[in-house]
Amino acid sequence: MALIDSNDFFRPGWWIRSAHLQTVWGRATRPRRLVAYRREVWETPDGDDLVLDWLDSAPGTPIVIALHGLEGSSYSVYIQGLLALTARRGWRGVAINFRSCARDPRRLGQILWNRRPRLYHSGDTADLDFVVRTLVAREPMTPLFAFGASLGGNVLAKWLGENPGQRAVAAAAVVSAPFDLSASARHMEKGLGRFYTESFLGTLRPKALEAAHRFPEAAAKIDLRRTREAKTFWEFDDAANAPLHGFAGADDYYARASSLPFLTAIITPTLCLSATDDPFLPPTCLERARVAASSAIEFVTTARGGHIGFVGGAAPWRVRYWAEERALAYFDLHAPAK
């Protein structure tokens, strides 16, 4: 395993050194329509809709599979940024919208609801597996790469560990993954973590309540009162997310959905990028992930960078997003020779 602790890889802009500024800058300033999509809706094996947004290019060119974070979508700024870099290479990309996360492209605030009594969660790898298998069946000779940020990074790392024998995805990049969901949830109950938590719960609570309203089988699993009153991730997960998706409770969900136990099994070349000042998880979480990581993982930590931030550049009007650039450079190393 390549263990790298060096600020030589990332220098925050002199004007944006705070972890919290790193975390919110892109979300507040970056455009959400850097790339134009072609939308496909695939029927999943369980009879639901999976919304995929495609960045097109020449047939046969590599495909980058992109997985967004909690309450994100294909229009999340880091997904847009990553796919803009993908387009510059003449490659293709496909952004997976986790269930209940797809947005109407005309009005990004409008969610497109699914047909099954469920949402999505940090350990649900079935849809990613379905996408990979379908792409391989469609284009068996096309190189595939995979990128996951935050929740999407946890999903990707878990899938790689669950499928150590897979050969479809040539290389992967995981950015700001919460490898230990329990540690991350507890960490965000303190300080400014409560601000981020409430921001997420502001959309998660209504989603769970809407699922209960639309589907009697969901209503039978969700504790509606506790869901409405949830102020922490643990409270929400214990009342709604865990029981809705077949877990005994929040602790069972965190134990079974965390990617940390799966890191040792990964044999796909994988780049893991994290910052020790990430406000979404304690530094000890990264230390345990480093120890667990297999030799196939290049585990890169930087002192600064926040959560899916890694904002650099000489000035606010000359910004660069290092994690996205680093991920594509890593894919370049594993791309077939021209």
C-alpha cells in the first residue's frame, strides 16, 4: 500500500485555508451546468427507475462512472467538474443518480421520485453493480473507470471490496469517503458538524416522510414521529433510513454499510484522497482506513482540503479543484495506450 502524507500534492489557495471554507466554496460558487447530459432511465432488477446522465463522446472511448455524495445528484458541482475534465480528454462519462436523488434538468430543485418504497443509503452497492454489469454487456471492450465522492466514495470502496475479482473497472478514485459511518455520524454531532447535519436532514426528513406517505410498506417501517424530530444522523438513521432498508437500527446499518472492513480486500488500483481537516469525520477514522487499506490502494491524505473541497489556485478568480484533477490523472495512468 502506498501511504502518502504530503502537502506537496495539494496546496490550498492562500485565500481559502479554512476547512469549512474549503468545504462550502465550490457549492456556493461553481456552476451546476458545466456539461450537457443525455438522460437514460434504466429499469432496475427490482422494478425501479435508475436515472443516468450521460456525457457523450466517440463510441469506444473510456467511460468514467461518477457517484455523488449524500443528497447530491449528477448536477453536484464536483460531479460537473469531474465530467468537464473527462470531456477534455474526449472520454465519456455517466453520472449515477442514487434513488430519490435525480433532479428534473429544467428545475434542479425538483426531485424525480422512484417507484419502489425505498430511498438510498451509504452501503447500497446493488445499483452500481447493475450499472457496471450492464455497461460490460453493452461494450465489453470499453475501459471503465469509477469515481465516488463522500457517500458515493463509500459505496464505491465497498463495492470494490465486495468484488475483488472484478476486472470491469480498470481503476477507481475515492474522495472524502466516510469510511466508518458510525464515527462520522458521531463526529458531526459536535460543533459546526451540527450545521452540516441539519442541512442534510432538511431534505432527508421530508424524503423519508414522503416515502411513508406514498408507500404503505414504507410507512410500516418508518417511525414517523422520531423521523420528524431527528436532529442527528444517528436519530434519523435509526428511525427511518435503517429500517426502511432492512437494517435492525442505526448501529447495525453503520456496521454493515461502512466501507472500512472492505478496504483490505480491494485489488483494483484505487486512489483514496482525504483531508485530515475534513469536518465530516475524525482524523482517527482516516488512520484506521490507512491501516486497513490493501496494497492496491494509494492512500493520499493532505493536511487541508475540507470535505470534497481541495480548492487551490492563485486567487478566487483563478481556482483549481485538485481532487478532480488528481483523479483524472490517476485514470490516465491506467488508460490503454493510444
